[in-house]
Amino acid sequence: MTPPEIELLLHRMLWPVFQVRWEAARRLAELIDTGDIEAARGLITWISERRLESEVIIGLSVIDTFDLASHFNYNAVVSAVRAPSHLSDTLMQRLFNRSPNSCYGFGEGTPRINAHIAAYFHKKMGQAIPLSFQSTFEFLQERTGLPFLARWEYEWQWLQGHVAEPLSSSPHWFSWEDQRGIGHFDLRQREVYLSAFLRTLAYAAHAWGLDRGAAERIALEICPLDRGLARLVYGERPSWTQGLASSALSPASISDLVWKSAEGQLASGRALLSVRAVDISELEFKEIEVDLVAGCACWSLPEDREGLSPLEHLWLRVSDPRDFQSVLIWPPKSIPKPPYPLTVVATPGEYARWHIDLFPTHLQVASPEMFNHEAKVELRDNGIGLAVSRQDASATRIWNTSWSPTKPDMLSSRIGRATDVRTADLQLFLAQKKLRTRRLAYIRMGRRKTEYSDFEVERTVFWLDEDDGC
């Protein structure tokens, strides 16, 4: 009999709050990695009880993401997989260097559901499941002329007729503290949609000649965890980010306070490149971002911080699309016209769904143009960083402002962060390129009269420093 504490962790891997799923998977993996036989047995039993393909992937992803293959027997894992897919075989190949080449399931016959249930598939698209999965099949359908979308709907209806899962709605019991809030949830129906997605790929390979390699690559979109980011531990929220929402300071004063507070926590020889602070109260919130921007001559103020010349992901190379730490960054061949921020976003090739809070802009590191060598993305204590010639060149500390599963609907994210770089690298780069720096501040302030009303949001963008070059 599985110990109750392990049963609890296994149960939480299907909890609607994805952050809870992630943490439960990490704690279970820690037990298995220390040699806890009951934890390993419990996971195998849990996998064997899963009827849906996407749920099987959750269990296999724990083994794969946290490098636990040495604690499991290949035959035992294969026997436990009752709902195989292209993705389960891909993970088995990765784990044990052997693929079972399973017989995948897909529907046959007329689905046994009524019109009310059938209408749910399109009605909840974008809520029960992200629209990115629909976009994937739209692209394939346009490219091949084959009815991927209709087949996905059929597979969902077929599954729903056989497993009769409840038609999920918004989980209000998780968001009662904020009646107008929104959150990222893995609703029960999401697993039915995702399983139908995998079954559609299986049918396409069987009946339409879809290349197996293509099916396996597309199936990677289902993975819940990234092999690097799964080990990320959020840092403690800095005390200086508290009380910002109700502060009466002017936008310039509060932005300068946030910058100097973050700067004051840096070690000697480090320079601050970017900081983001968020504070949320019942009736107010503030998002404050300040970036160090490089430029020359006269400066023009962008309408938004995204209006700057971008240093985009053109210089990222990913050897493994599901491993954040396989991202390599190297200096660009050309640099955009200034002014531009001195950070870039490092991202893996695939967005793992349990890490959605970190995307699309919170995995920031120093711009590669500051270095003359290839930079390697690394996982660090309380964040990420860049290593250049095996030395710490840039670091980003990441924290979560609030662990509530919801946030105000007008708030872009609860994530806070601060990115630094070696001062010597920054000074050398500025001298060689003959550039100066200014701080660009971006603030979004939300206020409402009651907890049941919507936030009214004000946005402002401004230079925090005077321009002495014109």
C-alpha cells in the first residue's frame, strides 16, 4: 500500500493549479532520487491507472525531466503505460534508449454523446485548452489539405463518450479571493483535449501517412515540464517590493526607488540591467519595470517599452527543444539601431505548460553583444544566468509576487525579476561602441473601487534620467 504522503503528492499531480502540479512532481522526484522505493512504486502504479494519453505523459515526464531512469525497470514502465502515444514512445526512447513501438489508440465508430456535450469542444476552445494547439493543426491542415481539426474534434467526442469526464468550467473555488481575477488552470477537460490531440497524430500517421518523426516533434507540445526549468526554485520576494501598490510616490520617484533597491542588493563588480517589481492589494496593483537602454545622440521616447529596437532571439541555438539549459547565445552579426535594451529573452524551443508564468519575457539575461564568446544559459539559485568561458557573466533573480492561483485580469504577470551583468563587460562594451545609457521606466497602475469591480489601468513610459547628449 502506497504511504499516504506519497499518495497525496501523486494526487496533486492532477490538481487544477499547475503550480501545485509542478511542485508535487518536484517533491516526488526528490524522494525517488534519494532511493525511496515506495515513491517509485507509487509512480508506476499511478501511471498504470491513467486512462488518458496525456496523463501518462505527466508520469513519464517526471521520470524524464528529473533524470530518474536508473530507478526504474524498462519492462515495468512499458507494462504500466495503458494509453500509449507517439510521445510516450519518444520519452521511453529517451529514458531507456529503447522504444516499445506501441500500438496507439484512436477512435472508431460514431461517438456516443449528445449535442449539448458535442458543442463544448468549440465553445471552450481557448479556455479548456490554449489556442496554440488549434493553431498547430490549422497549420498542418493548410499545409497538407487533410482534416486535422475535424479529426481532433472527433477524437475528443469519442473519448468523451467513453470516459465521460465532467465538462469543466472555471474553478471558482480556487479564485474566491478575487471575484474578478483570472488564472492559469489545468482543467480536467484539458487532459481530454490533449489526449485527443495525441490520438489525432496517431490516426494521421496510420491513415494519412504522417511522418513518424513529424508526429513525435508535434507531440512534444504536450510535455508539461522543461528539463531545465523544472528544477527552478523561485527566490524569496524582496521586502522592498511590498507596499508599492498603495505608495503615493510619483511614477519617477517610485521607479527610481525600485531601481536603487535592486541595485543595492548586487555584489561588488555587478551592474543592474533591468528590474521588474509587482505589488498587488485588494483594490490596487502596480507593475514597475526599469531597463538600462543603450543609445547615442538624441533619444526618442517609445510609445511602449516594446517600441524600442529589439534584441530578439535571433542568436539563440537550442540543442534540445525541451531543455532550457541547452540554449546557447552568441554575439549577433549586426546590432539594431539604438536605443535598445541591454537584455534579451532566453527561451527553449518548446513552452512547457506548467512553466507558463515564466513566458514570454521573464527569462531575461544580458545581451550577447557584450561578450566576445558564446554564452551558455544556466540554472542558478533563485533564477537563471549566463556563463561565458565558464564564468558568471550575467544573473537574473526571479520571484513570485503572490502564490495565489489567480491575478487581477488587467495584470500582465505576478513575476518579479532583476538582471545584472559584470560591470567590466558593460563598461567595455559601451566604450567600444561609443554608447551611453539611460534608464527607461514603464509603469502600469490599476485601481478599483470594490473587489467586485474592474480595475481601471493607467500606463506611462518615461526616461528616468535626463539626456545630456543633445
